[in-house]
Amino acid sequence: MRNEEHTFLRKCVITAIIVMAAVLAVVWVIDTMFNGTLLNFFSMLFITPSIRGSTRTALLGYGIALMLVISLVCVVVAYRTYLSQRTLYIEARAEADRAKALAETEARRKSDLITYLAHDLRTPLASVVAYLSLLDESPDLAPDQRARFVGVTLDKANRLERLIDELFEIIRFSLQAITLNEERINLKFMLEQLADEFYPILLPHGKTIRVSCGEGLTLRGDSDKLARVFNNILKNASAYSYDNTQITITARQNEDGTEIRFENHGDPIPMHKQDVIFEKFYRLDVSRASKTGGAGLGLAIAKEIVEAHGGSISVSSDTASTAFAVAIPASQ
């Protein structure tokens, strides 16, 4: 970047010299064509009669002064152009540095996450093997004890399945490009269907979902991918909301498009985390990793899908509530 700045500065200086030489050449050519008329004209304007006998000497001074003025103007213009271009260089370099730092951070998070997941795979796998071996070696176990061992084995197997799904999610997200298959979506039906799917997950904790969406409200988009966006947001809402509270989904439409808002009541998200919550492989609460899993991709995937629709996703959080807002522009 520094070499580019120097190259541009040299170009500015050379341009200034060329402009100055061109102006002086034009003056000389015109004066020659009119047999010194231009010089005589300047003589009449700037030279007083008392010194008109030394016209050539005076004009030489005026010519030098004119050349210096032109040179100064060219240099000032070139320098101002250089400064403005240098600002663009600095901004481009800063943006490149930010992109590089973000890529390095994502790569480090991804590497750490894969390491943690690989380590976490061992525990449920070891439990599954141990309990299956115990069941195989002890056919005369009491029915209640056998049922308890089978239950533990099934729980560990489900945990193992979730971890494997996370690994596939990381690979799929790293390699897959988002393509949209747009169609007209009945938003009320989609949101109510999602609420029904979360009912058995929320019921043990006394949580509920309320959907507020007008009849016939529709939007144009990829139904499968938008359902994934809403599902990922609801997963966060269900995981981080307080017991015995309500998650509210509100959908409204205006001339600009459609906004879907997911609001829950739980611990507020710190302001510094609100800025990075949509980054890849970022986990809001690392301490939950071993219990609830999550590759830190849900909100990053949601953001990419929403932006592919030309929309935006944002979060606001305080002691009263946390709300995620998805805005999808009106179709053209």
C-alpha cells in the first residue's frame, strides 16, 4: 500500500509539471503567432510608461511570476488530490486489516470448536460402549435396572448424535453457498407451525410461545431457509429465557416490507456481545457448550440467509427483555 501511495504522488508531481509546461507552451505559441502582441498587451496592462523602455525585462519578471503561480496552483491541486487519495488508501488498508483479523478470529474459533467437539465426542461414546457392554454381559439384570441402563444409553447416544450433527453443520456451512428458491409464504401459518414444534421443548420449563400475526400476511422468499432463520432464533430464545415466561413472535407489514420480531425474557445480552453475536463460530455462553451444544453458527447462518433476501437482522437487549428483529424488504 505504501508503494502505491508513492507511485500516485510521483504521478501527481509529473502531472503538475506537464500542466505547467503546457500552459507556458500555449502562452508562447499564441504570442509567437501574433508577433509579440500578447507580450505587448501585458506590457500595456502591467508596465507603467516610466519603465516601458525596459518592457522585455519586466515581462521576463512577469513570466517568471506567472510560471511560479501556475506551478504553485498545480502543486496544491496535486497535493490535495494526493491527500484525498491517501485517505482512500488508509481506509482500504484498515478495511483489509479488519477483514483479515475477522478471518483469523473465525479460523481460530472454528479450530477451537472442532477440538472441543472432538474431545466431547469421547465422553458419550465411552458411556454408550460401557452401558451396552454391561447389558450384553449381564443378561440377568433386573428389568428396572436394565430399563435404567437403556435410558442412560439412549440419552448418551442422542448427545452423540447432536455432536456429530454439529460437526456436519460446520462442514456444510464452510462449503455451501446460499441459493434461494423464492415463493409466496403464508407467514402466519409458518410461525404457528414453528411454535407447535417448540411446544414439547418449552413445556417442561413452563415456557410458552404467543404468535401475533395478521391473517393473510404473506412475504416472498425461500420458505425452507427463512424457517431455518426463525428456528435458530427460537432455539436461542428457548435456551436463554427464564422458566415460566412467554416468548412473543410479532409480525407486521408496511410499505417497506415485513418485520418479524422475537422477544423473550432472560438475562440481558451485554452490549459488547451484541456487536459480535452474529459472527461465525461465536458462542454467546461458552459455559453452556457441554450441556446445550451449539456450534456458534445458528445466528451467523440466520444473518447470511436474511441478507441473501436483501434484509437485515438485529438484536436489542436490556434487563426487561431481549428481542431479535428480522426485516425482509417488500418484493419488487
